[in-house]
Amino acid sequence: MPFEYRPTHRFFFSTASEAGEEIILTEREAHHAAKVLRVRTGERVSVLDGKGLECICEIREIAKREVTLAVVARKTYPAPRSRLTLVQALTKGKAFDVILQKATELGVSRIVPLAAERSVAYVDEDDTADKTEKWQATLIEAMKQSGCPWLPSIELPISAKALLSRPDLQSELTLIASLQSGARHPREHFQEFFIQHERQPGSVAVWVGPEGDFTPAEVKLALAAGAQPITLGRTVLRADTAAIYCLSVISYELASAQD
């Protein structure tokens, strides 16, 4: 069957690439399909593996604890040309969940929760595994809702100093949302990078602080490591609004460069 359309209902199956002509949903995904969405046999649904593969499937059988799907078409989406990382200071309440959802929709490749000095929220070491699992579930739900074929990875919470000491978390172009004078529009930094390298950056990171902004010491650390300060306009934005603003602007710049 040609890959003609994308069904409304989408599910996550991490090993879809290893499946043959049949995929069996279990646990959370099976419950969501049978009890929440109340799918019916013969209905077409989409299955994403979070690594660029989408399978169009037909509901074959609905059992008490599993739903069997027949694969009728597959499509592989290329990875983004530029890997976008959000370094987000931990926030309180549901704001962090909102940030995770919107970051997924906007095509972020990786999220690094930052234990900033002014973060009101705090993740105890004993709760880290549970908290990370919850965040992962939020990312999966956002991926399914938006139909994004790539699932962002999420790191364990880390301090600014520890983050900057890890080469694997560094990017070719790092931006930091800042209230300090001298911050520039993100486009200017993209233009300068292109002039210097005659190409767009293969990886971009943006740091977004907590409600009280980064401390001067954290900003100094980031700038010393090569981060470029960007302005978000004249008004002071909430942390979740700032994250969405930054990711929207950067995603636009990257998409424009690839057109």
C-alpha cells in the first residue's frame, strides 16, 4: 500500500524497525488504544518508533491486555540536519511538563534539565529515576500528539558547571537567553556563524533560565565557554514562555536555512 496519509491515532513502539508484518501493543499503549481511544478492528493507526520510522497499521485483534496490528506501510523520515538542544532550568509546577511538550513539537533533539542556582524546583537524587521516567512519558505523549517522528532524549538534571565539563553535551553554536545588556537577536549569531563557516551549525544549544534568571556566575561560566547571549525582547518572560520563544525562533532560522 502506498504511504498516502497519516491516521489520527498514533502509538509508540520503540522496536518497530525490528518488527515484521505484525506489531503487538502492550501495557500503556494497549490500554490507550483499547480503553481510551476505543479503536476497532479494521481501523488504520500510526505507530512511531521515535527514531524516524512511522508504520501505518491496521487493527487486527483487540484482547484484554494487548492490541495486535498488521503493518501495511512504512516510511522513514530523515533526521534533522541540525541537532537542537534545550538546556532548560528546572521550573516548578506543571511548567516544566509544558516545556517538554512544546520542545517535542518544535523538533528539539535533546533536553538537558539544568539545576540552576535560582531554580525553585529541585530533584532529589532518590527521585531522579522516577522523575526522568515521568519526563520520558511526557515526551512520548507529545510525540504521539504532534506526529513528530523523532523522540527527544532527556538527560539527568545537571549543574551549569558540570554541564560545561561534558564534551558530549556541547554544540557548535550555543546561545543563552539573557537579560543583560549587549544581548543580540539570535539571527545575528546565525549569520555570523554562516559567514565564518559557510554553512549552518550542525548542532545548536540554547540555555533558558529559571523565573529569576541565571545568576551572574552562571552567565559568566556560559559566556566563558563560548555561549552567545540573545535577547527575547523588552518584556520579562516566564520560563516556559521564554523556552517556547527561543525554540520557535531557532527552529525558524534552521528551517529557513534548509529551504
